[in-house]
Amino acid sequence: MTDSSKPPRSRLYYFLGAAGLVLLGAAGGWAFERQRSAIGPGQKAAIEKIVHAYLLEHPEVLPQAVEKLREKDSQKQLAGIAGKLTTPYPGVVMGNPQGSVTLVEFSDFACGYCRQSEPVLKALIAENPDLKVVIRHLPVIAPTSPAAAAMGLASAEQGKYLAFHDALFALGRTDPASVEAAARSAGLDLARAQAVSRQPQVRAELEANMAYARQLGFDGTPGWVVGDQVLVGAVGKDALAKAIAAARKT
């Protein structure tokens, strides 16, 4: 996996799906889909002509259909794991730990897009007192990512996750020297943190995050989950704020 600011599924997938929905509507709904094997080449060409004309006259239906497809896709991805995603590893949380709205970020300390998203995340926390941010470490960018993620989880055991998190992102590197420097800057008991970072529960957390990422279709970081929406990449403040507002209404 690499940093990504674009969704893993192509836009073409959604637009083809949207066109398919319009096609079914123009041709008589889902009943037509069940009967399509009986349609001859001439009929098919005529229907395609109707659809083409309809789309030219009513282009507004495409964004509507695309949104519906995305909603269904997100619901499918979140099936069975939504509750697990919003339950943080102990101490690995930002914002209001008791917040009524939860934003989940899949992040990697070696991810440039994650680093760029930090000011956005902090602005959202400042503007939304009811926002809980659950960080799920997905160490996939660099060979040094797993050790950095493990130390991040270990820092939470000492109640200093946020200090370590900010210090390591500020350094912009995940080599062993930088991880140790961030740990010292955060005031960690280094030997204790290193011991905790090797414990089974830390490894289990990172493995679980990898499994969640596969189900959600993430092929890079950052990835976001809020309410029933799944967002991929450095989507920016406006997109995240909109998703938070939508989740607050549900």
C-alpha cells in the first residue's frame, strides 16, 4: 500500500453503475433486468439510444445515482465491524473521549497525507466539542511503520499517546532514532514503552486494523469512517465536516 488521495474504486465503476440504474428505469425497472435475456440486438440498440438521450436531457440523475451507490457500498463495507471500529484501543483517542459523534481515522506515521491532515483534524476537534476521534494505526507505508505504530500504542499505556503522536508527526520520519526522539519528547519511560510495544495485544491491534482496512477497501492512508460514510484519502476539511454533520443527525 502507498499514500493515496484518491478512492481505490475508480470513478468509472460508480458512473457505470449509475448509468445502469438509469437504464433499468428507462426500460421499465427491475422487471426488465429479469427479462433482458429475451431482448434481441435491435431492441438493445433502441434501448441504448433511449438511455443516451435521457442522460443528455437529465444529467442531474447521475450524481443522485452515484450517491446511492456509494451509500450502499459503505453500508456493505461496514457490515459487522462498525461497532468495533469506533471502540478505540485504550488511550488511542483524540478530541472528546465521550463524544457523541465518532470519526475514525486509519493512519500511518510515515504517511505524508496523514501528516498534512493533522491541522484539519485538530480544527475539526476544536470546532466540534462532541467529536471523538479514534485513531486506528495502519502501518503500511514504510518498513519502519510497524515499529512506529507499536510505539504509538505503547505510549497510550502511559497516558501520553497524544504527546507522542504529535512529536513523531512533527519530526516527519519513522526511523528508530526519530521514534526514540519522539518518545523522549513525550516524556515516556522508554524501556517500559519498548517492552509494551512487543506485547501480544499491540500486535493483535495492528493485525485487526489490517483486517478492517481490507474489508473497507482501503489501499492507502488516510482512510476515514464517520457514521455510515467511508472516505478515502486526504479529502479535506469540508468533506469531513459534512460527514460529521450528517452523522450527528442520525
